[in-house]
Amino acid sequence: MIVNGKTCRTIWPDPDNNEIIKIIDQRWLPHKIIIEDLKTVDDFATAIKDMHVRGAGLIGATAGYAMYIAVLKAPKTNPGEFTEYLNNAAQQLIATRPTAVNLKWAVDRMLESLKRVSLKEAQEEAFKEATAIADEDAEFCKSIGQHGLDIIKKISEEKKGKLVNILTHCNAGWLAFVDYGSATAPIYAAQEAGIAVHVYVDVTGPRNQGARLTAWEFEHNNISYTLVADNTGGHLMQKELVDIVIVGTDRTLYTGYVANKIGTYLKALAAKDNNVPFYVALPSSTFDWKRRTPKEIIIEERGGEEVKYARGWDESVGKYTKVLLTPKNAKAANYAFDVTPPYLITGLITDKGVCKPNERAIRKLYNK
């Protein structure tokens, strides 16, 4: 993606020292671009848990590089101690964000790749595999963009070239992946194809990822957008101001159930009621091939302070400020995700193509 006129990824090895992994600390966006160096497994665990990085694909790529750093730090004189160190690092990382399937997927992939090589080869293999995970994530998202482009193009043709209005929720953009994004990839592809698009961006409380991150992305990449409160989507659909909804996902079961940022389910209900197509965009790595029912999905519950407090830029003093929105002793529940059932979903836009959200169609697409 483009940031201040330059192409950029969300995570990359330091070009002068690949034992340091660099990330954009997303807590400071959109007001500051702060690059953080990650050097230890603890650094990575904190970055994932406290959402310096977030989003399915980026969490996976970060976990891949974290396991590479674990290899660097692990004792290499004794195979048993080496394996124990890696397993402990793996469990520490997996525990940070339980809903995002890419996290465990990337950790398991790294561990499997290391079983194929000797201790002497482990460092080189780990860096190679972590880099492959990041590169594949970018390529997956690019492919999602091309498959989603066909859907947007058809809507544009039906509207005889008039503006295509898209609603999205949370940030399933470049900042949630290594590049391109999932839900935003078709939007960027449509722009490149010369299709007139406009995006309604949900604020997406309580952490406001739409307002802070998606809006920031779109400004840097010249995408027309309008920021709306989370509960506005239904009204927009009733007024026929939305042609299509495209969201991301942190875990999609092979049976078609989609776990995504809290509030996604409500958007899907409104879309169904107003006959607006509702699509979920995801790379192959976000499928969960082990769980069948939504009851098996662990829904992350975060601290209530994210609901009670707001953090933003105080222009009067030129710094970030945290303010209390509620009575000080108010109790707050903060579920990070909800689950959207398949009957509310028009289709899944994947790197392999578009399919219906059911087991038969998904297995056919992936030859499983």
C-alpha cells in the first residue's frame, strides 16, 4: 500500500539486521506513524495481545516471525532443550488472541517446518518460512482483490457505470494483513480498474478501527469514503445507499460460520432484510478445518476499559489523551467478536475464488 507516497508493508525484517523485525505500531494511528522494533518473543506476544498489530493475516505473519526469533534465542546444544524452548514460545503466542485462527496456523506451520531440518539449519529455515508466510499473505490478498473485482464490476455494469457504494466494518484492510487487505483488496482492485467506488466506513467501537485505520488507509490511497456510526448501516441499506457489504473474518469454519469483529452479525442481518449482497473476504489461512459449529469458537473477551474509555488526539495540547466516557464504576462487557451464520452470507471471496458459505462448496474449492 501507499503511505506518504511510498509503498509499505505492515511488517518487515530490518534490512540491516534481520534479527530485528519491524512493525507499524497501530495504536498511534492515524495521528502518528511509529515504527517499533521487535527483538524477543515477549516483544511479539505483547505486540499481538495489546494490538500493536491486529487483523487475521498480520497476526499470523507476526507469529511466524516470532517463532523465527524464538529459534534465534533457543539453546542449540541440546535438541530437547531447543524443542522445549520453541514449544513454550508457541504456547505463549497462541494464548495472546484465541479467536484469530491465523495465529495458531502460523505457529504450527513454523514448528512443522523446523522438524525437517537439523539444529544447524534451524535459523535459516525459520527465517525462510516466516518470510514465506508474510509473502503468501500478501499474494493471497492480491488474489482476493481480483476475485472480488469481478463482483464489483458486475454491480458497476448493472448501474451503468454509476458509483458503487460499499459498506465495510472494522479494518480488514492492508493494516490487518501484510499488504492489500482482505475486504479492501477488491476495493483497491476496482479503483485500479477505473470503477467508481465509494465506501461507508463503520467507526467500529470500542477501539474504533474503522475510524482510525480504514479511514487512514483510504486517505493515503485516494479511496472515496464516508465515516458512519456503527448503527447507521441498516438505515443506509433501507435508503438503498449500499450496493454491497464486504467484511473480513478472523476465523471461518469449513461449514461457513464466520467469526469477525463484534457487530458483523448485525450488519449481515440488515443486509439480509434489505436484499443487499453480503460478502466475507478471507485468505486460505483463515479457514478453520477442525471446528464445525459456532459453539466451538472461543470468543475473545477483552478488558472493559476499552468500552469505558476513549483515546484520541488532543489538538489543544498536541498529544494523545485518554478520557472516561462512563460513570467511573460502570461495569462493561467487551466481546471482541461475534459469529455470522451461513444463511446470512451471500458468498466467501477467497484467494482461490468465490464460493457459497457451506461445507460442500468450501471443500470443493479446496479439494478437501
